Amino acid sequence: MSYTEKGISAVRRFVHGIVTATRQDEPEREPVVIGRSEHNVSRKKISKNALKVLYRLNEAGYESYLVGGGVRDILLEKNPKDFDISTDASPEQVKALFKNCRLIGRRFRLAHVVFGREIIEVATFRAAHTTGDGGVTGETGRIVRDNVYGGTLADDAFRRDFTVNGLYYDISDFSVIDFFDGVDDLHNGLLRFIGPAKERVIEDPVRALRAARFAAKLNFSLEDDVLQAISEEHHRLADIPPARMFEEALKLFQSGYGKASFAWLRDLDLLSYLLPLTDARLKSGDTYADKLTELALVNTDRRIKQDMPVTPAFIYAVMLWPDVAERAAKYEKDEGMPPVPALHKAADDVIPQQLAATSLPKRFSIPMREIWTLQPRLRKTRGKRAMQLIGNPRFRAAYDFLLLRCEAGESDLAPLCATWEKLQQHPEAQAAIESARKAPRPNRRKRAPRKRTPD
């Protein structure tokens, strides 16, 4: 890390007000303030749009700080993809300053300032739930709504999850503000919760999944208190809505660290809350499912690092395939069903079990089914049908899926894979591929721009 000796010494000083109380009783504390000359966070490494938001808030008389993954990643000499801002301005006050702003969320109210494809997320300082309206905690201790405003920067810092995500870059003087020895933890490669670990997981069980994701992404270890809290409280993930679990699955498997994230999920016994069927197979010692999953995650990580497109349809197709294939084979044998109808019926059995854990929007579940039902059709390699199949929009995904199956242990598919590799070089096949690429896509309802995976 590129810290000066002076900077390292500064952040290792004792921080007043170490967390020993619950959030409601948390005292005001004095942070370590790291001056501009003592850290490597530079405006050159911050998005121009994020700087616009920071400056405009500051010029309007509000406090404004870059916070979270943007600060953390720059300190680690990484290139952050997202920039989040914390301010004492309310969401409505932020909206009044930016015509290109929209307010989102009920559980956690946020302002999104939209610059084309880039979204700068602005959050208002949160305060303890005992200080005002807007905060709701369920009977189990899980925070249901977290919109109590009027807090200080220290209050806001205490509401964050990990010490390495609780670092603030002050645009007014270019200092880094560290309340909880977060810079030390960055230097030591350690993930610690801010405050009592068990309380943090009870408040929001999804923090257990975030711990796995950050440990994978940053190649950090988890503090013993974090490990114990996750071990004791991960059962609370069963109460999280499937839609939110799906969003977390995307962050885990489609951020370029899918293989490492998957390993952490297994180590922490969290996989069953995201992929219950896959988890059961792996725990039973299914080596084929294990190998197929690993290959898919490695392939997805590679594509992301090469800026190639990825889709949840492919990941879920792989994860659920062993169960779908097993059931389809049974329908073929016991009921004499043809391969494609058997796959459809097997999918009807398997998909609802997955939906109980995570949602799976139709824009992903339909292509997933198509990848599966193209597998038996890929066995037909003669005549015009082969060329027509190559022109199918799902052909490439289905072919890549076939390659993974072969590499994972279905060695009898090797001649078929080789045949399709040759067929794709045929001039007629190239014309079919080009025609499919130029074919107009069906009109779809225009979606609002979405923020990329945070942190």
C-alpha cells in the first residue's frame, strides 16, 4: 500500500470512544483524520460526476463525503467502479439540487443522481432509531426501515457494516476520516464489523453474505467475532425476501470473484440460502455438480475481467442443471417422454424450489430454459437443421453449456463438441450467425438505468 510512514503511524493511534455499547448508547467519538499528504486518495481517481455531486452539495452548505467502496478501493490501489456519497442533506434537499435526481427505496431511502449510464448514490446521514421517526425494527431485531435522519457523521459511520467501508473522504479539505481503525484493517487484510458483530448480523442478516463477498473480492480474512456471529445467526437469512436474495446472488457471482465468493459461501454454510438444491448436491459429494459449478464460475470471472457480457441465465442454468437433468432422465425412462418435453417438465419441478430461495425474473428464467432444451437438439448435426440451430439467438450459450458439461465429466460429449466447433466454421454457419446478430430484437418496456454492483 502506498501510505507514508507518517500516515501509517497516524492511523494506528488510539481512537477515542472505541465501540463498547449498543448503537442506542453509542457515545460521540473522535476520529483519526488523515491529511491530504498522508494518503493516496486523489480526485484524479474519482469519477468526474461524483466530484460534481460532492462539490455542489458542499457549495450549497451541506457536508459531503465520498464513502464506502470508492474510498476503500482507492486506498487499496484498485480502480473503483462505483462512487457513493454521504451527506447531511435530506433526500428531498438532494433532489432539489439536481434535476437529474430520483429518490428510491422505502427500507433505506436514497437519492440517485443520474449521469447517463452512471449513477451516483447519495445517502443522508442516519441516526439511531431512538432519535426520531422513520426507523422500524422487527420483533427479531432485523431493521425493517432505516430512515431516521438528523444524525452526525459519527452516527452515520457507526451505522455502516465493516470498518473498511466506514472511511470517509472529505471534499472540503481532502482528508480521509477514520472512526474505527479501518485503514489499519485494510493494511492487515481483515474484515471487522463496526460494533458488536452479533448485533450487526441480527439487524441485517444479509451482512453475512456481504462478508463472504468482500472476503472474496478483497482477499481478506474475517475476524473471529464475525465468523462466530455468522455461524450463530445465519439462520435469519431464511426470512429475507427472495428478491433481495437474488440481488445479493448477482453481486456474489457476477462481480468477477464468483469462484472465491462461492468458496466462502460454502465455508460459512450460507450456500443453502441462495442455491438450496446445489448446496444439497455438493454436501452429498456430487463431484460432477462440483466440477460443473467451478467451471462455470471460473468462466464467468474470466468473461467479466475481459469486459465480456455475462447473464444470470447461464449461471442458474448451470447450478440447477444436475437436478433438471436427473429428473428429465427419469421422465424419459419411466413415462417415455421425448427429451425436450421431459426437460420442460423437470424444469417445472425444479424452478419453484429455487424461487423459494431467490427470485428469478422471466427475462432470465426463459433463456435458462432455452439453454436446457437446446441440449438434446444439439445432438442433431446434419443438414439444414444444424445451420438453423446455429442461427438461434441462444445457440452460443447452449454450445458453451455443452462444452462445460463435457469438461465436467460427460466425456461422451467430446465428439459432439468437436463437430459443432467445425460446423461453426462453415461459410453458411457464419452467415446464419451474422443474420441472427442483425435480427431486430423484440420491443421491450424501457427500463430505468440501474446502478452497477456496489462496493
